Amino acid sequence: MPLYGISDYFFINQYSDMRVNLTIFCAFLLLFCCAGDKSKTKEDVIQQEIITLDLTRLQNMHACDEYFLSESVDKLDIVFLELTNNTLISNIFDIKVTEKDIFVCDYKSGISRFDHEGRFLNKIGRKGQGPGEYQGFYNIEVDDDKKYIYFYDYVYSKIFKFNFEGEFINDSLKRFSDVISGTNPYVLLVNDKLFLIDLLPVIHEREKYFTFALFDDNYQIKKYLYNPELLTRTKEIWENRQLSYGWKNFWTEKNPSISVYDKQFMMSFYAGDTIYRFDLENECFTPLFILRMGDKPTFEESHQWIKDDSFFDHILLLDFLDTQKYIYFYLFKSNHLYILKYEKENGKQCIYKDVATIDRWNIPGSPSFVRKLIKYSLSFKNDFCGGSFSINYRSTGKYWVSVLFPEQMKEIKTEEIGKEVVKDQNLIKEYLRVLENIREDDNPILLIATLK
């Protein structure tokens, strides 16, 4: 059943038509989004169609050729990250790109700031236990207008704020351990809105388990946004929180699928079938797409850490990308990756079939349990300088980043790339030169795609 998220709670509804009647939709928005504001009228509410996509017959959809990077990207830059004693980059876990800066988060080197020529500029803070020092985090968010960097430190349970020069500005003072329930919280900054995202598994018992918490300018939580499926299973979630000999009862979930483009924030809950848009004015989620994928796995099937093979026989939404002209939906079913390209202007759809695999490994000490994880890549044909472009990181709704480590670059077949037809002959010459001269001890190379 498609789910619809409004205000502090998400309400459930189901639509059978391909396009929902706008009058009905506006009435729902007026009722839920604008509750408490008597001055709002139906005309004040932004009219937005909900589009239903029937994905039950992926194999029968119109097939198209491999997707090209230039469909959605305006330009591509090759960036050499300067190698210094302070920037030995080997284990990246996040990258953020702004108009002039590149921030690389590495487990050993911390946060390093580079310019777009790859020159090292400065470090952002440092790890430690002193004032203004941090312990551990999963990602950073950057505000390019105000030149601030934010991240959630999961050891201190605080939000830290630095400027681009690397100086500590402040932290949240208040620890969020009294509201955080899971083990993997992280921040998200979109259009000056700072969110904290919390996920299963849980380690603290709460009356309700939120997915998004929205902050005000003083790091005070002003609103919680809930996944309705979690609201109906609060007791079960707590009962299935721990690893044990019966590990199949250990419930976890992956991050929500999030795409930001042109200041529009879209998301879908893990194992969900609805794509939501964040309404900036009313600070709530409203549905944009409902994906009909046939029989859905149960909550238990999708959230069990040790999954049965039958789970992978369902159509699953893995991720999606919003761009100027298209939305790309990445879908999985039975060892196949289907990339649906949806054209915004006219609703045309086509499908490209790619390879996905299920990685399997035995869990030591378990009763023959096998851990299973879908392995796939968000990739495009790189028609700027040859080869393929795998999206490793997305940043500020404007950039896609592909990271190439020296050992990966040595495996690329330069002869084949040299024969490809590309849009930029100078760029392919530079790319081939990089591939031929890379050394094993060099820092990784970044391919930065700027979206149209």
C-alpha cells in the first residue's frame, strides 16, 4: 500500500488511477499539511500530481541503449588530489563538492579541503577529546553560502559546526542520546534545513522511532517525521533489536533513498514504494510517485538482517536520481538490475537492463546463516572522456563524483578507451595520460560531473 507523509505523521491512502485527481489531492494537502493554519485556502496549496508507475512487467517495457552521462551532465572535470603528509587519502567515506571547494573525508586523514585544481587548502578540525575536537561521524554537510560544515558525532551525540577554514564554530551543546534510538545517525542539509536521520537497529527504547528530525537554527528539534511502518511496530522493533543465536530476528534497515536536485529534496523509505517531495513551506513530505511493484515483501522479510532468498525475488527500489530532464529509478529483481528512465516533460519511459549480484558470506558462529547483500553500481556511459562513470558520491544537488584509486586505474584498458567516440578530445587525452602515468602511492583521482 502506498504511503503518504504529511506533517508530524504520515497518513495512509491508496490510489488506483494512473494519475490522482488534483482536487482530491489538494483537499488532502489542505487537511494535513495546513492543519492549524486557518488562513490557508485550497488556492494557497501547491498543486502537485501524484504519478503512478506500473513496474510489474519490467522485462516487457520499451528497452533503450546504455545511458550516457551527457544526458544529465553539463561538464566533467578530472581532479588530481594533491599528495602531502597531511593528505594521504586511502579510505574515503564521504565527499562534498561546492562551487570552489572539495571536501574529502578519510578515516585516517580526517576532513581535507581542496580546491577544484586538487590543491590542498586546509584540514577541518581534528580528532580528539579536547574542546572543539570530534571522535567519529558518517558524513558531512556543507553550506556553501555561509561557508559552514556540519556533522553528527555519534560518540559525543552532538552536532558539530566548523567553517571552511577548519575552525571550530560551535556544537549543539545538548546531547541527542535521549532522542536517538539507532546506531547509525547522520545529518542532511537541504535548502538551509538541517535534518538528523535515525535508522534501525535500535539500541534505546522509545515510544516512537522517527526517521527524520528537523532542527531550528539553535539545534533544537522542531519536528519529527516518521515512517508509518515503524509507528505500527514499535514493540516488535524493540524486541528484535539484538544479535543473538537466532539472528534472523535482528531487524535493520538501509538509509532512505535521497536525491536532491535544483533545491528539490526527494526521498523514499527503505523497501518503500513511494517517492516523496519535501514541501519547504509546510515542512512536510508529500508524495510524487507511487511505484507499483507487485507483491511486496513483508516488513519482517525486508528488515531481517539475515534474509531468505525469496526476498530477492520481489521488485525492489534500490535508489533513484533526479536530474533536469529525467529521473532514473534503480530497481532489482532476481539478480537483475533494471534502470528505468522517466522523462519528466512527457512521462515517456524506457528500461535498461544491467548486471547486479547478491554477495553472500557465512556468519561465523551462527547456525549456518548466510549474509546477503545486493551489489550494484549507479553507472553511466562516460561519453565525455571514455569508459564508465560510477556515481560514488552525490553533493549539494549539483555534482556527481566518481573516485578512481590507483589500483583501479591500472586495470582500465586504455586501448579500448582510446577508440571510443567522445565529446571532448582534449579531455580524453588528459584522461589517458592520467591512466598511463598513475603511480601506486598516488592519491585517488576524482571525476567530478556538474549537472545541467
